[in-house]
Amino acid sequence: MPFMPPTDSMFLLAESREHPMHVGGLQLFVPPEDAGPQYAREMVEAFRQSSDVSDLFRRRPAEPVNLLGTTWWSSDETIDYDYHVRHSAIPHPGRIRELLQLTSRWHGSLLDRHRPLWECHVVEGLQDGRVAVYTKVHHSMVDGVAAIRLMQRSLSKDPEARDCLPPWLVQPRSRSVAMRRGLDPWGIVRSGADVVGDVAGLVPTGLKIARQVVRDHDITLPRAPKSILNGPVGGARRFAAQSWRIDRIQQVAKSSETTLNDVVLAMVSGALRQYLLEQNALPDEPMTAMVPISLALRADAVGPDGADRGGGNQVGAIVVSLATNRAHGATRLEEISYSAKQAKKIMGDLTPTQILALSAVQMAPLALNPVPGFVRYTRPPFNVIVSNVPGPKEDMYFNGARLDGMYPVSIVLDGQALNITLTSRKDHIDIGLIGCRRSIPHLQRLLQHLEDSLVELEESWG
């Protein structure tokens, strides 16, 4: 019965009916040419056949789930596939709209802590013949980057391959290798010494950062204006998703001498500005975004054999100004790019442990959100979370079915009623918006505003 690290258990401790703590993904697949009318059913049956489930997807909180279940993992020997893998169909007329409505409902329901913390829904009935797969996994098991990596490793670049396995049958390259080999006391001592060194370095690092903030006055601090995005949330969710060609965003980045991430943040800025103007709710001060940084993508977070760490949570964060007080897209992009550079400059010389510590300080106010009245009467540390998870750079297939959409579905919290997550996929960027159904009315309008914002940037930097 393995110990649960605090970085993982906090997602179980923070969970409630209003705050489901799972991450998800909605994938769209174009069936192979030889697929018959029962293709979706055959996919479900194939998903349910194997008993060789990875250790990660056998985990569940230990009994009793509300006590030991936030400290230790238990493991199920057998998996109830009829529960975990479900076959669904969307109603007529089978538009993406109906699919997103189903996804919204599924993502708003809690996972059963008496079972391994994951579900998969295979969905047929789309009018264009595609098959959808929605999967959700508790954040205590994986972060967004780890989830995307597991999904990628279940796919193949070869359209003729027929040996692909679903993510729960893929053994993650992770710390579980060390667990299988037994406890390494000397490794613990070495790791402890490294941590002590990192923590000791936090004091001079913190003083250096403070001096830079005072001297330059150009660091975006975790203190944002109040907005309708930053109130208490209910348990119901609304999900919206759309794809954009990546070359459009890259061309703006090249012309403006900024980065792809900067342009995406400028799209978000323009979309939020227009949306809030429609609601007569745009703050006078510039809004800000918390942008997670995956430490799993850093060289020092990869093992000597080149393997990543698989499950768990390895995420830092920076806060970036969205310049929503600026009317012109080009000006917003310039200010966003500068703010991001300054935030990354601070992080540049830090170790992963120090980045985690600094990120924890920036996100610390979120821990007080459950306190009655805290969200209503205090300013948020940031207005919205915008995550970018790298995806596959080539066409990918699952047993001949081509991946045609990969939309992340993340988490909303009290004080953070909207979460925007995107992932790249060869020639496209797929963006998923998840929001509190009560706090964010007409969430789907943000999709059109994102497009309008990109068009404005293209016209400015064409």
C-alpha cells in the first residue's frame, strides 16, 4: 500500500461536490475505411477485454476513504470494466453541440473513491461518422501533461498498426519502477540532501526576486482585479471546444517577434475582454492569467535513461498580465509578451523544487477559498488559468482510427470559475474551455471571441 505524496493528496482533500478534482480529455477519431456500423461497440469490447491494467489505473484511496484515503493508495486486483468503460450515443441530430453537452454533464460528476479513479466513455452517433472518447482521471493520479503523454503512448504513427492499447493498459515510465525494485534508502538520502540544498537556496533567491520587483516594477504579482470569473462556483459544468490551425498562430508570432504561447494568451485576452464587455463586467485594471509550467518537460525532470516520471504532479506556475484594459490587440500582445518574459526570467535559474515553492506561494490564496466569505471579499491572485499541454506533432492513429481532435477538460474552483486548456496536434491547436455553469453564462460565445481576437491579431501583424 504505497504512500500518497502531499502534492497528490491535496487534490483529494480539496474535493467536494462543488469542486470535482479530475482532469479529462475528449478525443475525436475518424474510423478506418474498413470500419463497419458496429465500430464503436467493437471499440468498447476491445477496451474491456484485457486484464493487464497498469498499476496507476488500479489505484484507489485506501479504506476508510475519508481518512487513510488521503494518505495511502490501495490497489484493486480486478477491474470492473462495465463500470469504468461505458458505451454511449448522442441524440439526434448528432452535432458536436450535443457531444459537448454530454461531456459537460460527465465532467461535473464525482469519481467513486471506492474504485480506481478513472472512467472512459465511448460515444457514437455523430452525424459525420466520427467516434468520440471522453476519459477522466483524478488529478491525484496524474496532471495534465502526464495524462496527455499516456494518451499519446496509446496511439501509433502507423495507420496500419492494430496493436494499440488504451491508456490504462500502458505501463507508465514512472517512479513505480523504483517501487517495484524495492526501497532505495541511499536514494532517499541523496534526494533529501538535494531538497535541503534547494530549500536553503530559497532565502537568497527570494531576496533577489523581491529586489527585482521593487527595482523594475514590471513583474505581474499574484493580485488581480475582481471579476465575474472569480466568485464561488457550483457543481454543474459547461464545456466548449474548438480547433485552430497552428500556422495562423505561428505566423502572428513570427511577424510580431513573440511566441506561440504569447499569441494564445493574446487570443484569450481579446476573447475575455469582448465577453466581459457584453456582460458589462470588464474590470478597469488589467486581468491576469496563471500559466502552469510543466517541470516534467525540463531536462532535470527526466531520468538518466531518458524516461519521464509518468504519474503524479510536477507543475509550477507563473502569473502573466493579459492587458485587458488595452483596446487594441497588437498592444495587448506586446504587453503580454513582455510580462511573460519577465516572469520566465525569474524562474530561469531556479531548480524544480524552488520553482514549486515559489509557485506554491503565488497559489497559496487558493487554499483559503473554501473559507466562508474569502472569495467574495478578497481579490483573486489571478483571474483565469490558461494551460498549454504539448501534444503529438504528427498524425496519430488508434488501431487505424485517425485522431481528429484532442480537447483537454480541466478543473474549476471557487474563485476560478473558468479554466482554459489547449494542446497541440500536428497542424492544429485544440482548445477546451470548462466553466461553472452558473457563473459563466453563454460560455460557448468565448469560442467566437477567440476567433475574432485571432483575426484582429492577423490584421495587425499580417
